[in-house]
Amino acid sequence: MRRQNSNYCPHCKLHQTLCICELISALRPRLAHIKIRTIILMHFREERLESNTARLAAMTLPNCEIRVRGQLENPMSTEGFSANSDEQPSFLLFPSEDAAEITPEFTEQIKKLGTPPTLIIPDGSWRQASKMCLRIPELRNIRHLKLPAGAKAQYHLRHSHHSERVSTFEAIARTVGLLEDPSAQREMEIFFEKRVERGLWARGKIRQENCRHPIPPAFFDFFRKAGMAGSTKKSKSEPPQ
């Protein structure tokens, strides 16, 4: 598996020469003021996927944690799931039929509470997320929220038949922008765009001249030297498989 390859970063899962950990370190201080608490309920099968975006949210946002659902030996905690609006209110970000849209009026109501909300987000495929919402008893009385119509998903590393469904990271960024700070949303989206471009370029899905952000020169140097040393030869513009 690629994650066992020393050429790949164990944290961001990209090739060492395309590593985005420096971008994460630069982004974290700019998001340090975000007060929303985020609890990501990750389906256990997502843990091994390099394309998972929930990890990026946990690595960049304060007050953000991942809880893995489906591990028999380690049951998931439901601490902090509160439907009581007198305490820190909890909301489940999932576009069910009765979900309330995050409108400007809703945002004003949240701000009047004076307490930042807890945002609970199921992370997995659409089917996995739907099952989590139904099978976790502590979520049944928690109000559902949905994002208003917006830009199409930018995460082209995973296929979806529904362009309106965004990745976990994109959903969190948009919610942060609506409920707390639009400038933080933009910071997160620029970072995410860089990560997606590097991933697409490494898979040969996008040409270098079509990238909005530069590909690190170290990537080309690595494969040029590897080819000269007698390793698997690649042209300097050919991404790894």
C-alpha cells in the first residue's frame, strides 16, 4: 500500500515532494480564532483511504476531532451530542428532508445564543453517512442542517454522481463561512484547491500549465535523479502512479 512507501508523507498521504504539511502549518494560525466545535463521525472504512478529507479538517481547524464509527473493539464516544439549546447546541450537518437550511436568519439566531455550536458531521459515502444518522440513537433528537445551494464540489479525486454533494472538508469550510467567518472559509478553500490540484496532477488528470498553483520543483528533481540512478524511468513531467 502506498502509505507504507517512505516516498509518501505519513500525514497528508501525498508524495514527499508534493507534501502539503507546510501549507497546513501555515493555515492553522489563520484559523485559530474559529470557535465552532466540530465532531467528525468517520466510518471505519474511511480510515485507510488516502482520498479522505476529514483528516485535513482535523489537521487545520481548532476544536475539531475525528471519532471513528464501526470499530467493535473501540466503540465511538457520543460525548458532546446535545439537543439542549440552553447548553452548547449540537447540529447534525446532513441534508435530510427535514434539515434546516443555514440562512442568514439562522446564523443570526445562533449568534444570539452567545455559545458556539457543536457541528456533527458523518464522514463516509452517502450510504454510510445515511446509516450513521439512523443507527446512532444519540443523534435522533439533534436538529439537522443543510448547506444552501452553492458552487459545485471541487473535490475531483473521488467520483460522485451528484455534483451538489461536497466533500467533508468543503462542507465544513462552507459551514464555518456561513456561521462564523467568510474569510476563514476562503482560506480553507484556497488550501483545499492546492491539495486537490497536486493530487490530480500526480494522477495525470491535469496538465501543469492548467494548475492555478505551482507544482513544487522538488517533484521533478526527485524523478530526474531517480531515473539517472537506474530506478524506474519517468519523464520529468510524468506523475507517479
